[in-house]
Amino acid sequence: MRNKYIDAFENAQVASKNVPDFRAGDTLRVAVMIKEGEKQRVQNFEGVCIARRGTGTGETFIIRKIGANSVGVERIFPIFSDSIQDITVLRRGRVRRAKLFYLRGLRGKSARIKELKRPQ
């Protein structure tokens, strides 16, 4: 049983942030605020969402992209972080699992995910 004040605070935090509907397998572009000394800028991190975990304000998701020299780069983002400016869904993926950790061992064409064709 949780404290009613903590629940009220979390509900207010969740309601104030507009998060798109996405799941594992979707290709996302996350605009993250980067602070370098006194300057601030927005940097996009684009990749496949391989996992989503947690509930409420503690919910996180993992994005995987292939960086320079074909090295895989993964980042974990809290969904309700202040440093996240925007989350954009670029493609919907057709997958049958909630966690796509098997993509870590795949390279090239075998690591592709089919696009989900939904009427909109």
C-alpha cells in the first residue's frame, strides 16, 4: 500500500508530460537536453526501443542504435525526465516479444525489424 500523497504527486507528474504511445520494436527519436559548461543544446538519439520497464514516474525505456564503426550503443531514459524534450515515434515495429535483448547479438540485415502496417 502506497502513501496517498506520493500517489497524488506521481499522478500530477504523469499527467503533466505528454508521452506518445510506443512499445518495444518501435523506432524512436528522443530529443535530449545536453548541458556543456554554461551552454545547453538539444541532441537527438535515434534508435530501436528494445525494452520498457517500471511503472509511474519510475518508468524507463532502453533505446539501441548502431553508432560509428558498427558499434551498438544503448541508453536508458526515464520517461518523465526533465532532460527529455520530445519523444517521436518514427516507425512501428512488428515484434512478438516485450524485451528485444536478442538484437544485441545480431548485425546487419538480421537485426532489422519489420514495420507494422496499421490503418490510421
